[in-house]
Amino acid sequence: MAFLERSHLEIIRAVELHGTMTAAANALHLTQSALSHSMRKLEDQIGVKLWSREGRSLRPTPAGTYLLATANRLIPQFVHAEERLGQFARGERGTLRIGMECHPCYQWLQKIIAPYLRAWPSVDFEVKQKFKFGGIGALFAHEIDLLVTPDPLRKKSLHFEPVFDYEQVLVVSSDHPLREKDYVIPQQLGEEVLFTYPVPRDRLDIYTHFLAPASRTVRKQKVVESTDMMFQMVACGRGVAALPRWLVEEFSEKYPVCPVQLGSDGVQKQIFLGIRQTDLEIDYLNAFMALARSYHEQPQIDSEHE
């Protein structure tokens, strides 16, 4: 006899997010007694506890952790299905939810959004950046429909295709000693302050493709969320950054900064668009990918993920 319901999944997600039964009940517009009764009944039926108490907070047990992972995977799919059914009922095409694992790609995306929205007025459009399980996980969980990433994961259920190539370069101020070099080597960055986006170090190309292979690092790394602020800091001589050449050339019209090649061969990358294999026939998804590819031959639209 089935006893696991969607409401149980909603509750365990809310408790994990808010920390207490009371806060979870408020978020779900339930009484605390109703919420507690529902979960006690489920625990009795499955014969295992889902939470352990730590002070005033609740922490999931191994069984609770498993159920939480299931909830995080299934609830977004329920929500997506309900949204799609509602769109069918209203005669709408659907929603294109784009996930970004590429901070500077917003500059590129802005050039595509306007013509796309004009061509597809019946398609809703969302851009998401922060995912609880990463971009690939968000695709699998149906939290997004299309992922912009430099790091495709080759899975049978996913389809990735490159839309443009780019070169990552070092960004320095116009009076920096390295500005006139044909290229820099890792040893020359040992005393530099490096500005990066809030991305794990193993996802930063300047580390994985340039510094780490030479067993080198920088004096200090500082996280900056804003592209504009990063260029301001570099222009004022506070440090250096690693960004796509096209972006540096674009911002050099606003700030006194210069691009310098990383290594004698440079650091070459690609940006990919990823979708689920089951969505390959959706017309408005294909239209966006076609529009993205049409910018491939325009050098000012190249990009980078950090």
C-alpha cells in the first residue's frame, strides 16, 4: 500500500530549508500539529526516523537524507509539469529556463534575448544562476531547460553542442609591468592578487589550465561577483583577473585595462549549450540554440565561464 505522498516531500524540503517544524509549517501554510502528525505517521509506516534533534534544530537521519534527495529531485519536476499543463491550458508554448555556469556569458546572453523574445512572444523566459546541485543536476532535476556551460557532462540523457570558441586572457591595468608582454608564464603571477568570480577553484581555468600544471599559484585570491567591479579593481591596480579576450576588449573602452595571453599557446576554451535529449524536438528550444549559433562567427560575442 502506497504511503509516500508529495506532501511528505514538500515537508522534508521545508524542514531542511527552515530548520524547525514551526518554521516549515509557516512556510507551507500548515499548522505545526498537522505537519508533525503527517510526518510521525509516515515514520510509523516506514519504521524509521527521518530526523534527529540538535538543540532546537532538526537534522535528517540517513533515511531522511535519502528522502530529502528524492524530494529535491522530484518536486521541481512536479512543479515543471504543473506549469506546462497550465501553459497548455492557456494556449502558451512554454517556459525557457536558462541556467548559467558562465558569469561573463550574461554579456553575450543580453545580445540574444531581445531578438529571441521578439520571435517567440508566447514563450516565457527565465535566467537562473544558482543551483543547489550544480547546473548539470539542475538539468536532470528539470529545474532548468537549457544550460550554458564550459564544462559539458557527456551523458546519454543530455545533449551538448558548442556554440562558440574563446580565449581566456590575463587582465591587467594599462600601467601594469606585464602589459607589454607577448604572453605571461605562471611564475610571473606569484606576487599578484587574482580577482575571480565566486566559483570553486577547480572550475577556474586560470588554475586548472595555467597555474596548477606548473605547480604555481598567486599571492592572494579575492572573490568579486560583479564583472564591472572586477574591471574597476584591475584598472585601479589592485590586482589582475582572467577573463575572455572579447570581454576585455569590450570593457577596455570603459576602463584602462589590457589583455595579455596566458602562456605561449594561450588558453583556448568553448562554451556549450546543454539540453535534455527528450527535449531535442521542442521548437522554441531549438530556436534559441540556432540563434546562439548564429553569433558564433561574431568575435565580440565569445565568452568565458568564470
